[in-house]
Amino acid sequence: MTGGNANLRDPQSLQELAVDIAREAGDLARRRRAEGVSLAATKSSVADIVTEADREVEELIRERLRVECAGDGFLGEESEPSDGTTGVTWVVDPIDGTVNYAYGLPLYSVSIAAVAGSADPESWQALAGVVYAPVLGELFSAARGSGAWLDGTRLAVNTETPAGALLSTGFGYDPSTHDGDLATVRQIMPLARDLRRMGSAAIDLSYVAAGRLDGYFERGLKPWDFAAGALLVEEAGGVVTRSDTASARPMLVAAGNQVHARLSAILDNGK
Ligand code: LIP
């Protein structure tokens, strides 16, 4: 595959490439975990860690894209962004669920998305997305207009929640945000049958697309956390919105139509 403007790069070709790269990257992450994780640094807080594997996996992904998609833009969690010249930008979280990864919990994933435009979620159009959970052996993928898939099975969001909605959420690395986020959880709970906290936004979103969750909400996600997973939800018939986008911690909500409407009504009233 060579560089070219977004019009010459159909979503399904981008999906196939992203699937191939995600499998290689996820298998590297899993091997490195088995060898023992080493902390490379902390970022926004002592809880916000990056491992050597995060950096190595992102470099693998970036090098594959440099070779196969010369000229495309790149935004990754662990390296400097680069503007592209082709109209396509790759948005990558090499290991989403880094804390789970560091503790040896299986809920971590490689998240790779190709978008038309720059790495601005307010203006990009997602073309293809892949979320690969290597320990669980599950690869979720989507191409715009071609549906969302778990390996060879077509995905659809849940639309019936007779006992209430099974929801998931997450919390930021900054302890000063936790009181506000817990207040939001308290507002939401009357809508929920129960709540889950997976620790990987990409997996949360994949599970909404697969109907394993009825909805997901979280403040403060980075573009690489949700770029691929949001496309999965949309291609599975769901709705993804971001509000408070001018704030430091926009609220992302992803669900089927009815649950999304009920979640948004509560969150809007709670402002
Ligand atoms: C994580 C997200 C998760 C959120 C964590 C963290 P990371 O991304 O996937 O949903 O709750 O605070 O932001 O840092 O593991 O790539």
C-alpha cells in the first residue's frame, strides 16, 4: 500500500492493514508482558504510567505505517505527532489499559484507527478501526460503511434493557477528578442494572459494539483511547457523542439509541 489522498484509500483496505499491524503489535505486547514489565516513566501523575513495552509497540506500529503508508499523519500516545500530506492520519494507542497491563490483568488492547483529516476528533472522519485484545484472543474491527466485526462475526449494539442497562465507565489518573466522576456515577446508577470498570476504553467501546455492555461513559479520554472503538460502536448501530469538548475533560457517551438518549438526559441535567 502506498500513500495517497483519503479518496484513494478505501476503508476496507485501511482496515485490512490495521488488522495485520494490530495482530503483530498485540503479540509483541503479550510477549513483553510474559518477559516482565519495566516502567519507563510516569506522565501526568504517578498513577499515569508508561512501560518500555508501550514505547516499543508504538514504534513497531509507527514503522509499519511509515513503510506501508508513506506520508500519512500519525498521532500516538507515546511519541511525537506528525502531520501527514495524504489526507489520512493514524490514531494509535499501543497498549490501552496500561495499568491493567502492568499488573498482569488481561483487559488491555492495541487500538489503531485511520481517519480522514487531521488528528482532531472534532473534525476527523474515522475510516477504519481495530481493537485487538491479545490475551483474550479477540480482534474487533470496522471499516466505515461495512459494519463492525469480531473476527468473522458481525456485531450489533444491544437495544433491549428490561432490567436496566449494564454500563461501564472509567476514571482519570488525577485523584482530584475522582469526586466529580463518582458524583456522575451516582446520578447514572438509577438507569443501570450494574456497573463495570474495565480499565481500557477501547475494550469498553468494543464491548458496547458487541452488545456485551449496554453503554459506556467516561470523562477525559484522549483521542487515541476512543478513535477505533467509537467507529466500532457506530458501525454496530450505536451512537457516540462527546460533550464539553471545550473543557479539559470532555464526556464521551457510547450506547444504542435509547440508552444513549437516557444517559445524555441525565448527564445534561447534572451539569
Ligand atoms: C486508559 C483508558 C481508560 C481510562 C484510564 C486510561 P491508557 O488509557 O483506556 O478507559 O479509564 O484512565 O486513560 O492510559 O491505559 O492508555
